[in-house]
Amino acid sequence: MLGTMSAGRSCQEKVSSRVEHHYHFDMFNSVIDYQLEELNYRFNDDALEILKLSCALQPNDQFKLFDVDQICILARKLYPADFSDQEMHHLICQLEHYEVDVLHHKCFKNLSSTFELLEILIRTNKSHHYNLVERLIRLILTLHVSTASTERAFSAMKRIKTDLRNRMEEEFLTDTMIIHIEREFAQNIDIDEVIDEFDSLKQRRAQLK
């Protein structure tokens, strides 16, 4: 009797050990590896340099990360077509004056975003004195459109254009993706109004409603 109980307990321990090994190594570690791979893909060297440039010009914490040398190095590397050699030289001069003037100006205290920084630069007419800095800030502000929105579009495409919908035409795919990406706004659309407007465009053989 005692031997049977010991054998049963031993089998349960083995099963428990196999279950723990399965969830720990086969599942948990695999998920961690997948997440690390995705992070490395999304935050490659180029993306990290863009983030460094973006952070260096952000006004958070009283421009804590502002660094003239770092900004110029990244601007020269990331935007060679947007600044000539002469403009790069002037950009260095503007950033040095910008550091003394703007970073200690009362109008630029307690800002929380790069967009707010650009607004105040324009409002105080300092964008005329620091036109190259303003150009660089505007280039940085386009990053959110060129990266995040593109990622959202590709993610939406993967969900919408499945194997069962691989013959979907480009125009219909585009319209479907817009509705999917902007689904928060699409939820407020009145379907009956859309049908009425579509029906009023021309006479149709079948009733839509």
C-alpha cells in the first residue's frame, strides 16, 4: 500500500515537473525571445538615433537632454539632404545662441512637447532668428507620421488582407484599412445615412433598405 502511494506521488511529481518545464521553457522563454526579437526589429540603430535626436530637442525637464554636439552629429547623419554644409555651420551657431537664449527664456518654461516648443518659437518670432533650428524641429515632428502611422497601416493590412481576402482590390483595401485604423471615428457613423446618400446618387433596381 505504501509502495503504491509512493509510486503515485512520484508519477504526480514527474507530471508536475513536465508541466512546469513546458510552461517555463517551451512557452515563457519562447514568448520572451519573440518579444526581444520584435523590440530589436522596431528599435534598430537608425530608429534609436532618431529617438536620440528627438529627445535632445524636447523641452521636458527644462531641456535636460539638450546637447549641441549630439544634435549636430545626428542632424548631419539623418538629414544630409535638408542642410547644406554652410547651413550645418550656421546650425551650430544658431544652436549655441539658442541654448543661451531660448532655454532660459520665461516663455519656454514648463513645456511638455516638441509641438508646444514650435508653437512658442513662432509666437515669439524667435523662429526667424533660429530658422534652421525650426526646420530641424519640423523634420522631427514628421517622424510620428512617417513611423507610427506606417506601422499602424501595415498592422491593419495584416489583419484585413488574409488568405481568404487575397483578391481584394487596392481601392477597397485602402477604404477598409482607413475604417479599421480610424475605427473610433467610424463607430459614430450612421449606417442608415450612408445608405440613404448612396441610394440617392442614382436609380437602382433593388431597394437598399
